[in-house]
Amino acid sequence: MKLSNNAVSLLRRKYCSHNEEPNEIFPRVAKEIAKHTPGCNGDASDFEKKYLEMMSELDFLPNSPCIRNAGYGNMNKACFVLPIEDSVSGIYRTLWQSAMIFKYGGGCGYNFSDLRERGAELNAGGTSSGVLSFMNLYDASTDAIKQGGFRRGASMGILDYDHPEIIDFIRIKARYNKMTNFNLSVLVTDDFMKRVESDDVVHLKSRLDRRRTTQTIKARDIFWLAAINAWDGGCPGLIFYDRINKNNPLFPKEAIRATNPCGEVPLFPYESCCLGSINLSHCLTSDNEIDFDKFDYLVEYGTSFLMGMNKATRYPPEVSECYTQQNRFFRLGLGVMGFGDMLIKMGLLYDSGETLNIIDKLGRRMQKSAKYAPLSVATLSIAPTGSISIIADCSSGIEPIYAEGYERHTTAGVFKESRGSDFLRTAHDITPEWHIKILARWQKWVDNGVSKTVNLPYYASQSDVADAYRLAWKLGCKGVTVYRDNSKDHQVYNIVPKNISCDGETCSL
């Protein structure tokens, strides 16, 4: 096993438990998942050997909760969506359920749009405090639990564009510096986006009686307010309702209205997904051409790993509804990481036509995963791979290299990374249009969603954000997130200036 210093440090701080050493983690995970893999027929040794080899060589890694929890009889999945019912009992029940999921390292997405608006009448008298008051409650709970958990609790808060509180929802992070533990997204329809284009109006509807309009407003005003606030602080993103239901087998009778915290898996209430990623930077021959035989092998056994991981998961008793939803829908999320590193090794620029062709070749072969999981409603998803890409010593997900030298600030510490190549195209070298083109081309092949941030330089304009939103919709993306460098006081990725060298905690000019 060849682990970098960063990987050993992260594994020790975040994933080792019960007096484990870093080199003991992957054998534990491989053994547990293999014995739950469909088709092992009581002899899991062959699967265990293959899984251990994939992980030890850092060719494939599952999501963080699996690495931490597998073998201890609890949760291996990272992604959940929970419903929010318009009642005090329903709101607090979901809050309790989310706390149990955070405890074991999972994240939750919620659509708060069924909650009645601020000032609406209550059955027992008085008026509602509104959506944002309860979101603040959820945010505080997430903050409390992350202090003791091995992984920071992540949440996605979603509100439909026609909710009466949509304006305050869009502004809350930038103006009031609240919801710091939430990613926020506005759920919009194709009809809404067409109204933005034609400068038409939309009607905000009361949640007590959706026949009643509380306000009429231009769709373009909502759209631009979202773009301005995303420019100012990274939120909200947009989720495209019609696109996330494209692969929904029950649509339109039952619609999907929420995603997991990073947006890569649209889910029904109480549905969950297990994620794992193939390290593309290891799928090259000695001549730096794509090794399709190895890639196909990793697609096959990565898929079987996720099927075993799905079966091995033990949900917290407080979210027993997840058992029912798992039996109703079987969903996997096989994805990739190391894409930026792979392109550099191949001598390809990230923002090039050749790269789009590479995505087509990889995506077409990844769709074979459906053959290995024929009962799954979906099999592919591109996750951000924050921690596991540090373990694998590769670039995150399908992102470009952030900078020649940069730091990742995580709950487990600060990790320094650097790259150098004539083919290096950093996140801020790439235009918003090309960020979206890469996102859309991957989405063409992925039946779940794709998580990718459109990273913009500090000097980017509000119009750049709006243009990225429009292009993402026009090119068929399921969602879009934009972040302008240094638009927040604290951010995960930070550029290390070239003229500064560091030795441990000491830096000098």
C-alpha cells in the first residue's frame, strides 16, 4: 500500500477507530463488503481480494462513511434526503432523524417548500414563524453535532422558486451570514427559466392554499437575485426540476424535489445512495493512453462493491423508513476522481475539444455499470470526492487542478498540494463556459447527478454567474453551483503564493 503523508494523516485523524492503524482500514472494509456482495454464494474470498487490491492501489475508494464504519454493523452510505412536513411534530421528527444520520457521517438534503410561509395562520391560533426560522434550527443542530462527529455534518436546503419566502431564502447567507452549515439551492422549472428569458412574471403561492397568490414578481428578478448572492458568497445554486426527474421511473405521479448535500444524487424522501469513485489518474498505460481494460475492470468491480455496500448498510433505528425506501428503490452512485490529473498526464488541456471526446469515451463505458446492477434505478453519479481524493492523492472528482500550489482546509486539518505541467489549466484559468461544458458533457452519460463547482476568479462579474446559470440549463445540466474566489472569509481551497515556501508550520518569503 502506497499512501502519501497527507493520506496517512487523514486516515489516522478521521477514519481509524478501535485502535486501528491506517494500514488496517482497507482490509476491514474489503472483508465486510465482500461478504455482502450479491453472487458471492458463501465464498467471499475472491471479492475480498479484488476489493482490497482496488483500495490498496488507490484505484477505487468508497464514500467516507463506508471507510469509517464498514465492519462495525452500522451505516456505510453518505447521501440521504428527508421529508419536511408542515407540522411541529413533523419538523422535529426530521430534525432528530438528521441528527442520527450526521452522527454516523452521512449528510442530508431537504426541500422546505411544504412549510407554510411566515405569517400564515396556525390551527391552534397565532401565525407561523416561517421556513427560515426552522432552517436556522436545523443549522444549529448540524453545528452542534459536527463538533463531536468524525465528519462535518453537511446539509442541502432547497426551496421552490414560487414559495412566498423565496426572496429571503436567497438572501439569507450573504445578507445575514446565517445557514453556514447549509448549501442552498433554488428549485426551478423549465417554465421558470423560459419566463426568465422572456422577462415574464411568476406567482408566489401560499402553502396553505396554492390557489392563492401572495405576490407576483418577475422571474428575472428572482433569477438575478440568486446570481448576485451566489457571486457574493457561493449560494444559492440552481436545481432544475424537470432535469432531475428525467430518469425518475415514477414521474410525474411522484416527483423528486431534493438532492443530497452536494447535488450529485437527486433522491426521493428517505431514499439514500452509496457512492464510490474510480481514480482515473491510475487508468493510464505506460504511454499515458487510457487503459480501457483496467477501466472496464474497475467499473465492473466498483459496481459490485457498491451493491455489497448497499446491502451491508444498517440504518439508524430512528430512520427505519429508509429500509422501506431501499427495498423500493435500489440506487448506486459509481463515479470518478483524478480527472484533472489524468488529463495532465495525457498532455491534454482541460478546456479542449479533445477532453470532451475523452468524456464521451469514458462515459459510454461507464454505462456498462447498469449491466452489473440490472435492478438498480440508477448506477452513476459524479461526487466531489473531497476526503477520498486526498487519500488517493489525486485531483477531486471531475474538477481541474485548483492552482499550482494550494491548501485544502478540512475539519481534519490543512492539506497542502501542488502541481506543475505545461498542460496545467487551473480552476481560474478556465472560463465559466468551459466549466459548464465539462459539467454538461459528463451529465450526458450520468443517470444520477454531477457535482462540479464553477470556480470563478475574484474579479468575475455578476453577469458571469448569470450566464453560467443560463448555459447550464440550456446544455441539460441537472443543477449548477458557482463560487467566486475569496467571496467568503473562509473557504476550502486556498492558493499558496509562489514566492512563499513552507516547512511544517513555518513559512518564509
